[in-house]
Amino acid sequence: PMRMLTLQGADGQPQRVWYLLYRIRNTGGYLKAVPKEDAFGNTQFVMAKGSRTLRFLPLLVLRSHEFDKSYTDRLIPGVLDRIHQIEIRDPKIPLHDSVSISKVSLAPSTETVDRSVWGVATWLAVDRRTDFFSVYVQGLSNAYRWQQDDANPEQPSLTYKTLQINFW
């Protein structure tokens, strides 16, 4: 669930921080193209399952549907340690923000070994009246799609695979 905490702002006024705690793991089993020669010596590519270390390069955006506003995940000094004390409590388990988690190599987890990593996204100055919103997450996949608009065929648009999490 979305959580909130209050910080003392630089101007001495309280500021509400919205945050979303998450855990990410590499499940392995991605598809990769493997070259294979046919009987005539031609190279064809077949899909095979692979498993390797990956990186998570997150982009998290909170979008208020009532007020048509978007808020990008921000790094807020001092808030990561406070959230770690509230949520994780174990100093041996690191908690990452959107920048530090991108530096972590995510080794594949197995049924017996969990190599998941904890992260948190934080937003500041979200309208207090917001109660119907979505969080959009990019970076979980490198999937994308080019789309051509019939009205403007010279300007294709690039769409990234995005997870939408709805809250109300």
C-alpha cells in the first residue's frame, strides 16, 4: 500500500512524503536469440531460455486522476534512513532509492534462494485531496513498441512496457 510520513521542511513547515515500498527480484527465464545453422549452412536464430544478472533502472510516476497531475519519484535527503527504520528495521537488509537500486546487480533467484532487493519510491508535494491515483512503473522489462500514426507516418512513437498500479 501507499504510505505517508511527515518531514520538517527547510522552511520549518511540515511536508508530507508519499512513499511506496517494493521488492524486486530477477526470476530468470528470459528469452534470448541463439544462432543455429540449418542443413544448408544458413544461420537462423531460435529462442532459448537464459538466466543472467540484470539491472533494474526504475522510473516511477504517481498520477492523480482527479487533478490531472503527475509526480515523478524524487530523492529526498534523509527520508531513506527514516523509511528504513520504519519498514525494514534490520540494518543488514539494505533499502535502495531509485538511483542506488540501479547500481545493484540482480542475480537470478531460485526456488531455494531469494536474492530480492528492497526499494522505495518517494514523492513530495502531492495534492492532499488526491484519493484516486495510479503509479506507473517502467524498467521491469526492456520491451517496447514502435507505433506509426496514419496521420503522421514520418513520426513514429515509441511506447515502453509499463506497469500500472491503481490506488483509491
